[in-house]
Amino acid sequence: MKDLFDKTLGEHNYDTARRANIYPYFHELTSGQDTVVEIEGKRTIMIGSNNYLGLTSHPEVIAAGAEAIREYGSGCSGSRFLNGTLDIHKKLEAELAAFLHKEAVMTFSTGFQSNLGIISAIVGRSDYVLCDKENHASIYDGCKLSYGKMLRYNHMDMAELEAKLQFCAAQPDCGGVLIVTDGVFSMSGDIANLPEIVRLAKQYGARVMVDDAHGLGVLGAHGRGTAEYFGLEDDVDIYMGTFSKSLASLGGYMAATQRVIDFVKHTSRPYIFSASMTPASVQCARKALEILIREPERPVALRAIADHMRSRLDEAGISYIPATTPIVSIYTYEDEKAFRACKLLLERGVYVNPVISPATPVGKALIRTSYSATHKREEIDEAVEKIKEVWKILEIE
């Protein structure tokens, strides 16, 4: 028998990066999330955060969280299923359901847990779940936790999705089929081809679930996400999303019909056996949702800032994945250059995130940048100048 810990020995890529002094993870912030932060004691332009609406530092959001702790304490000491349901949990769910134009909403303690809890409850032993290959890791783990069969289709490949649906339809033991897709893909910024997914789902009798973690507060005239963007809000069966991005808090949610919500509430093990969202998290999310509703100009400002970044990169001749969302992923091509770019940019006061294989194909490494509605154009211009400088040093074409 081998020692279980043998896998921790030997050479790992993080060891190699540390020795080369280009390890890009776990940098310490000594300030809150904002467009300009302090990292390890230094002023840094933050273009690597999912703080899309810029609400994590909004005084009303901060005040709502502080007041929640004074009124309800620091935690709930139990699951929603038992003693952990507060009146404010139900208020958040009702407000979010009204905003999303769905019958009901249930909330989870994290976004990752939401996908675990939804998919594992909905997809049973005879069911199939069809996944875009670039879906978030939490979707894949939700599929693994279910007893169903997972089939993957190539990213945005609707012909292959239809072939998978045809395969499912031909299986004599096929139960139901769930198509799960990110609304906005977190690495590339691509928007799912929701019109075609919905059309195929109707044709073959499948259900549709959209992970809108990066769509809420970003897409649609009112910030309701991918389905609103395409005018398909009545055609998506399940929305999943998080509070840790546009809504400046922590937690996740599922929006669907009341019957589907009731079923998941009573069968989802990640939901039943996890402590509920803290009072501060709930009230911060509620206040952020209130601000989104009353200030629809925030998503508009967000799109303008991301477009400005793309135009500046075009002027500089720097290659990136074309998209229309606030995620702008810039090619470094080589994994090591992604790490080196992160280090050199951080030294120059700009924070970005590396994306390397296997998260991207070999030779297609990226730095992932993302923006807030509260970014100033001068901050973007300064960041672009630093990127140009680093790209010249690294000889990235």
C-alpha cells in the first residue's frame, strides 16, 4: 500500500513557479476591494476582481452589513432547514424573485455550493446533464455529486449539443435531460448562445439551467442577466447565480418555479447540511440589489469601461479574446509568460489573474482582466501603459 501523501511529494508546478519567483497566487490585500487597492503595502490598480458594479465599498452596503451584525449577531448557527432561517433570508429571496421575474428563489451559503446543491438534487440516476466544456468547475462537481450521466459538448458548439440530445433521446432508459451552461463564461467573457440552446431544449424536451454568476448586474437592460439580454426570461427553467460579484456579498441562489424550489429545498444535501448565509451577507446582498434596481446606469457604466479597455488594447496592438462583457482576457500564449506578466505588472502597480493550461489550450495562456462600473478611465489608461511596457519586456506579439 502506498502512503496517501505520496502525491504531495515531488515536483509540482507551484514549486517551479515559487523557485522562479513568479508564483502569482495568494497575494495579500491590506485594503478592501475597490478599483485601486493596497497589495502588500503598495498602491495597485485592481483589474482582476469580479466587483462588477463597484458596490463592495459602497457606504450603504457597508452600513447594511454592520447593522445586521448588531441586530442578528455574526452567524446563524444552523442550516436553513432547521434553526438557520431568518426573516431577512426570506425577504432577500422574495426581492430577488421579483427582480428576476421568477416564482421563487432559494439561497445558498456560497455560489459554488449553489451548483452542487441544485444539480445534485435535480439530476437523478436515469437523467442526463449536458455541459459546455468551459462551464465553471462547480457545475462539473455538481454533476459528479448527482447520480446522473454527464455528457460534455465543445464550447458553444450547438451542432454537438444537438447530437448529444439525439443520443439521449435514443436511450431507452433516458429519464430527463438538463442542459447547463454558463451565461457569461468566466475565463473568456463569451456569452452563451442561449437562443439556440433554448430552441434545441424545446425541440427535444430538455430543461435549461443558466449559471449567471457573471451575468447578473452585467447583461440586460435592467441587469437581470443573460436571459434578459436575449429576451428569453420565460424560457430558462433555472437561474443560478452568486452574491459575491455584482451584489458585493457572499452566497448564491437558485431561481425557478415554486414547485422546483420546494423539491430542491427538501432533497439537496449541500443545502440541508450547510449553515445558512450570515446576517451581514444577507443584508449586504439586499442593499446591493436595491442599488442595482435604483441605479440602472451602473451596468451601462460597466460596459463603457470594458469597451474603453478593449479600444485601448486595440490601439496598442495587444491581442485578447473578443467579447462584449467586462471580462477581457489578454493572450500571453505561453504559461510561463502569463506568470511573468502577472509578476511584472504587480511590481508596476497593476493586479491581473493568470489563466494557464489546462484551463486554456496549450499555447493559449492568458491574463484575465475584469472591470468595475466605478473604474475611472485614467486608471484604465494607466493600466494599459503598464501592460504595453510588460509586453515589450516579455516580447509578446
